[in-house]
Amino acid sequence: MRLYNFDTKNTMTFTKTTEQSSKYEHLEKMSVNELLTNINNEDKTVPLAVEKALPQIEALVQQTVVNLKLGGRIFYIGAGTSGRLGVVDASECPPTFGVPFDLVNGIIAGGDTAIRRAVENAEDNATQAWIDLQAHNINQNDIVIGIAASGTTPYVIGGLETCNKNNIATGCITCNEGSPLALTAKFPVVVVVGPEFVTGSSRMKAGTAQKLVLNMISTASMIQLGKVKGNKMVDMQLSNIKLVDRGVKMIMGEIPVSYEEASELLKKYGSVRNAVDNYNK
């Protein structure tokens, strides 16, 4: 197992703001109201931090769309909270946008077991991410986005390093300026959220920031690929009663039919897009 080693220059200039001491003291003495109010006040700063990173997010999305149009796929790689967030975003794309299950992929250090329970030392293995990616036949049309709040996770950095050597596009989402991860990715996204309410608990503001950026990447990319019409998820999978009802109402909003007629069209054609496109043909 190879462990990632910081070079001397980066070590001297890099400070993890996500690890700095909380602005709040004596949390155990706060009332529930004080705790919730202070957490909420910290959370309010996250969208503003994301806003500052919009040019970086745009560059990453533009490259992602290029790769997807070439037939490539998105791979999120991460460990712990960051890895789980990547898995969540990837798993939501097929039902939301009707894309194949292997178009957006979430890979977490330690494998699927780590989604529910931490796998000891999995994030410290700098060679495993490339092995995991190879299991998916990674190629130069794909893009790999490393997610790590700290910007120092060996699993993620090692994966992006090897992708770079193999001419595979790389991006990242991190919350520390000048981190080794940000310096490794070709398209870095750095959202500086500052110290957490509970010192070092990057599942809080940093996790929220990463989720917001992931929402932007996948949603904007899918829209650019034509998976949304107007503002509707016209290719969504009809996997439950709620979504079928939503689809029927979408059809009614597009063409002059009753609920019953729209329902029949949806059953016949299998998606909102196909039902509307085939109406009166």
C-alpha cells in the first residue's frame, strides 16, 4: 500500500482551514436553541462560499459535458463523507434523468461496505482508487472527480495522479485552498467554508458545500445533454406512484389531454418525452 507523501513546499504553505478551531467555545454549555441557531448561522455562509467558486465549477462542468458527449462517463471518487456524497449524487442520476446506471458512478474507498460503516485505513491507500477505476474499464473519454474536504486524502490524490498520467480528465471538490488535491486536479473546485462548528467535523459545512457543488455538476451536465425540457424531468424513471402521477401531470401541461388520457399515453410510451413527442403522430 502506497501512502501519499506531501512535498516539502506544499507542507510549508498549506493550512487546513477545515481543521482550525471552531469560532464557538463551550458547546456543551449551550442550550438546544443556541446550538441550532449557531449551526444555522454557520450553514448560511456555505452558499456564499460556493458562489465564489462558480467560475471553477463552470470550467469543470464544461469539461464534463465535453467528455459525456464523447461517450464518456463521470466517476466520483472519495472516502468517508465525501465518498458517500458522491455515491448519493451518482445514484440519483438514473431515476432523475433516465440515464444508464453506469453513466455517473460513485466510488468510495473501502467499497460499498464503507457507505454504511467506515473501513479502517481505506482512505490511506494511494493506489487503490486506480485499481477501483480499472474495474470499470476507465478510459480517456471519462472524467474523474475527486471529492475530499481536506484535500489531503491519499486514496483520492493517488487516483487523480494516475488519471493525469493516463490522459484522463480530472476535477476535484475540496474545501482547503492550496491543498495537494486542488494542485493535482486539472479542474479544481475549492469552496473555502472555514472552521466547522464542531472543530474538524467536515461532514457539516464542508459536506454541505460538496453536496451543493455535486448538485450543480450533475444537474447542469444533464441539462446540457438535453435531459430536461423547459424545467421538467421528461426522461425520469417512473419507479413509483408519485413519479407516475408527476409524469401524467407533466404531459397534461404540455398537450391538451385529460388525466386519464395522459396516463394512457405514459403507459404506452414509457416516458413523458416520448408521450408528448408521439402525441397525434
